[in-house]
Amino acid sequence: MNTAPASSPRLELSEQSRPKLSRHARLKFDKIREQWVLLVPERVLVPDETAVEILHLCDGERSIAAVVDELCRKYAADRQLIRNDVIALLQDLADKGYLIDAGEEKA
């Protein structure tokens, strides 16, 4: 008999996902380091400026499509390139358990 705990299914992000930080992850400005840090259990991550901007837009209300559209307006860059970069960053954080989809949270 297999007694290993069942692992939760991988969160697959799409443009319709409404990402937000999980309850055990916080984006905070560290005055000592004079930079933004992502505080997660037993770790402090230092995201680059672009990642910080993306994370500020991930409020659980905006979809990834809306985040991408906002960045496209701001930077006048190719939408597909921005979309790929945003989803890659957010999927990596979701895979580590630092990001959730607010749309699935109530399910």
C-alpha cells in the first residue's frame, strides 16, 4: 500500500489566471538593503526591477492578460515577448508555492 502523501496538482497559469502571492509570501521594501525583497518561508529572494513591477500588478484581481497589457502600454514592447516572460516568471513562482491563482482559490 502506498502511504506517500498525494501531491497537489501543478498550477498551470494562463492569461486568464489572476495571480497573487500566497499567504506565506510577502513583497516588501527592505530599507537596509534599499531594495525590494520577496519574503518566503526560510528564504529572502531579491527580484530584479522587472519582477518587482510584475509582482506589484499581481493583486488577485488582474488577469495575467491585464498585467501583460499594462506592461505593453508602459514599454511599447512586443506583446508575445512580454507575455512569455511574465508567464515564465509567474509559473516559476507558482511552482515553488509562492504564487496562487485567486480564481481557483475559492474553488
